[in-house]
Amino acid sequence: MQNFIYQLVRFAIKLILTVLGLVFAISLLGSALIVVLLSLLKSVLTGKKPAPVVVFRNFQKFAPGGIWPGAAKAQNTGEVVDVEVREVRANPEALKSEQLPR
């Protein structure tokens, strides 16, 4: 009789912990889905690229061996371009009238 009660309690504890684990996992996945959807909605409203796309592109660009094995690697030309720094303002007329120092 004691063995049966012990097994019943053990089964109940396992069932409760399994249900709690499933609730935790589903809530975690649901919250991640909500964050991604809000990020996509923000990108649609602001006109910027979605954050998940930017993160994935950066990962592709900076991954040491490339993200896809067997993909052709880009040729590095080795050119360095030196550019002048200038301030960009909202008024395009101000840029036309202003001369850059040389």
C-alpha cells in the first residue's frame, strides 16, 4: 500500500513539473514571438529594415567561415578609399551654400 502511494505521489510531482516546464517554454516562445512581431511592426511604421534581418545579415557578413559551407567567398580587392568627413543637415540649401575647408 505504501509503495502505491509513493508511486502515485511521484507521478503527481512529475506531472506537475512537466506541466510547469511546458507552460514556461510556451510562454518564453510566445514572448519571443511577440517581440519579433513588434519589431517587424516598428520597422514597417518607420521604414527601416527589421532588426532580425539586420542581425542575420551581420552574422552572415562577419561569420569567419561564412554561414553556408561551400558558398563562394567574395574577392577582396584590397583597395582603401579615404573620404572627407562632413556634416549633413536637414536643409539641402545650407549644404549648397557651405564650402568645405580644404
